[in-house]
Amino acid sequence: MGNKCGRKEADPDSAWKQQNKEIATNPVYKFVDFTGGGKLIEAYKTGGATAVEKIAKTEMLPYLYNEGNGAIITKLDYIKWQCRMQAKYTGSSVWETRTDEQLLSEFKEDYFNKVVTHEACWDLNKRGGVGESPFHLLYLLDSPTHHAVGEILLNLYPKLSLDVYEGEEYFGESALHIAIVFGSLEAVKLLIKKGALIDQRCTGRFFLPEDQKKGYTKTTDYEGYAYYGEYPIHFAAATGNQEIYDYLIDHGGDPNAQDTFGNTALHMVVICNQVEMYKYIVRHHTLPAKTDIKNAVNLTPLTLASKLGRQTIFKEMLELGSLNS
């Protein structure tokens, strides 16, 4: 075989192993590394914004599409990139003999990770081991220095805000998702101001319930150490951050948007047992979340709370009279 690209059965640590293997050899990590350093960070510490801008306009520029103005990644572009990434595991280059039509017809799309045409700024073929860019690492490392460098880069190249992890492990995760998890309201504001997509879906394996990581099954208990839903507003609800939730609502976030499992923001607060957040968003002053939406297995937030044994939040629902018949 060896000529088909799509989701493969890999060991749970394969993405981590691939990323760590590339840290020493992939030049993309020279800009920001996992130890808190890198050229951009050291430049900021020694020369401030001017030094960072110099690197961004010279050394970094060849890594960006159209001098930082972005480009469209098609489904075919993505398939070819995924084939190249898989070739690193197997050493096979058989896929290069396939026509574009064959690659498209043979591609096996993952149930969760739906590949769509999308815009990007950092060149897909010059990414890290899991399809990330140094820009993502700036928010993942979450220090004032890293955030400051992120702001400098965004001012130069706003379309960096559109970039997402392209590898299947963290597929669709944007810097906005990361900033929400860390509770950084200022970073959220900046990213949205610069164009981050308010409806970007994060569906990678890392973020799935544990019983779904080897493949979709209709029945799930929704338990996962990083299952926060898919949309940024789901992440804000699941992590109980009212300020960020409000900001997302004010900028077009939809609390009733449903993820692959059919779960809304209210379903997510039940799953993550965020009692105060449930009370907050169901009575929200701008856009109260609907309480009667059913997920993919016909569970409303109330019936989901009952099924999962979330007694405290279940009682709050009844006391608030939040069930719409």
C-alpha cells in the first residue's frame, strides 16, 4: 500500500514523538523553542520590538505565504502535506507518483477532522512536527514576553491569527483556543481584533473524549482531560471564564453552536461540571443560551446532567426552571 493518505492508526504518543524528533532538526523551532527561548525571544529581551521586527521582516519572511499576506490552502494542498508528513514515518515516497485526482479520490477523511479550504499565513510546508508554527508556541508558552512578541508579529502580519495546527493530533486549534485555555483576556482581544476566526473548530484527537481517540463510536461518556468542545465559545464555557465568554458573545460567538457530538456551550458546562458558568450563560444579559437543544444522542443539557450524574448542576437547572418543554 503506502500510497494512500488519511488518518492512520498510530500509537498515542506518535505526535509527541514526531514533534520532539524534529525539534533538533527542523529550522522552524529556531524562532521559538520549548525551553522559553529562541531567536524572537532573545531578540525581544536584548533589543525590544525593533529587534523582533528585524528578524520578522528578514529571517522569518521566507516562512510566510506572500510576504505575510496569506494564501489559500486547498484540500489537495493539505493531502500532499499530510502525505509528506507520513513519509517521515515510513520513508516511502510512493505518493509522489500519484496524480492529483488519485490523491483526492484515495484520501480517507477522518470523522472528526474535516478538511476544508482555508486561509493561512505560515507556509504549510514549513511547519513544526504537528503542523504548528512558532506563533502558536508564543501563546502555548504563555509568558508576558511571549505575548509581547506575539503582538509585535500580529501588528506586522495580522493573518497569523488565522493559522491553526494542521496535524491530526491538534487539528484546528488556533492561538485563540490556546489563549482561552490560559484565561488570557487581553490575548483573546488582540487575536480577535487582528482577525482570528470566532467560529474556528478544534477537533484534533487530543481534544476528544478518551473513548473516541481511536475512532468515533456513537456512545461516549464525554470524559476527556481536554474535551472542551470545538468552538472558542465552548472553550470559554468549559473553562468557566465569564469575561472571555462575554467578549466572544459580543463579537459574534454563538452559544448554541453544536460540535461534532451535537453539544452546545450548555452541554459543555454540564460535562465540565461548571455550575456557576451554567447559571451565568443560561441567564446571560445579551444572549441567553438555549436549554432545549438536543445533542447527537438526543440529550438536552438537563438530561445529559442526569445521565452523567452531575447532581449539583442538575439541581440548579431545576431550581432555575431552565427546561423548556
